[in-house]
Amino acid sequence: MKRVLLLGDSIRMGYDEYVKELLTGEFEVVYDDADNGRFAAYTLWQANQFFRHCGRFDVVHWNNGYWDMNVEAPMVEAIHPVPEYVHFLGRILAEIRRNGAVPVFATSTPILSEEAAQAVMKEGIPRTFYKNEWVAEYNKAAVDFMEREGVAVNDLYSLCLESPTYYKCPDLLHLTQEGYKRCAEQTAAAIRKAADFT
């Protein structure tokens, strides 16, 4: 049976179990159910741990972005400004290829506009401080890089645009269960397609 490794942030943690269910009988699906990949440098370290302890995979599907673009006080710039973000995506890609796996990269999901956010806002829940302009900038840099490298892109950003509320749960950053299931369906399809090249 072919093996797939899922890496990425808390959005990945929202759909990984659904992906595993969808691929039952086709793939052994491996992921860390206790920790997420955070920013790209952390995912690089995490990927290395999986390759060291779990061996070879046929497909590696991963995402980064939210943590990278985060400006966490008292810092005044992103954890990984765009050039650093792309640099670490390149290092992750190099390790995936060294492992002998086919890579698939997933874009970061969109952030609600002020108008849409009001529609799902609940009293007492803080509004996310992420901006969709950041997501668009980081996604563009990542997609441009992946296209140059010939890497398949799972466009979760566009998928979430199908919903008027981008499938956002009340914290306005993570997704509803419906959103995670839709991401899982598209991710499973991307993995199956990538596996054809193994």
C-alpha cells in the first residue's frame, strides 16, 4: 500500500482524519495528531523527524503560511517575511524529494472580509487580526515557486471562496466541519493524482 504524509498547520489538523477516512484501503495516511507544522522552518524540522523515524513516503502533502505571515507582538514583522518563507518552502521541498516522495503543496485558506466577518461574528469572540492581503501575497509567492519547481498545487484558497463565509468557524481563522470535509475531498483527490506519478 502506498504511503502519504500530511504536514502543515492547524488547518491540516482539521481535515487530516477526513483524508484518512477517504483514502482507507488505498493509502497508509500518516500525520502528527498532537502537533501542527506551525511556520515553514518548524515544518522542515518536523518533516525530517518523520523521514528519520517512518522511512519513505510515496506522496507528501503540506501547507504553511498562517504562522509564517503572523506578526506576533512585540515583533513588528512577520515570523518569516516572504523571501524567508519561500526559502524554507524550498528546503522542505528538497527534503521531500530526497525522501523519494511526490510533493503536493496546499495554499492557505482565505480570511474573511469585514463585511463577511460580521455575518458569522459572535459576541465575545475576538476578530482575527490576519489580513487577506497577507494570505494572497504569501500564496502568490508560494504558487509561483511551486510552478517553477513543477510541484502540484492543491488550491484550498479558491475552494473556500465557494462559501459566502469561506467556511470559517466563529474564530474567523479556522474552518467549520463542512469546510474541513470539503478540503479533505479535494486533498484526497490531489493525493490520488500525485500517486499516479509514483
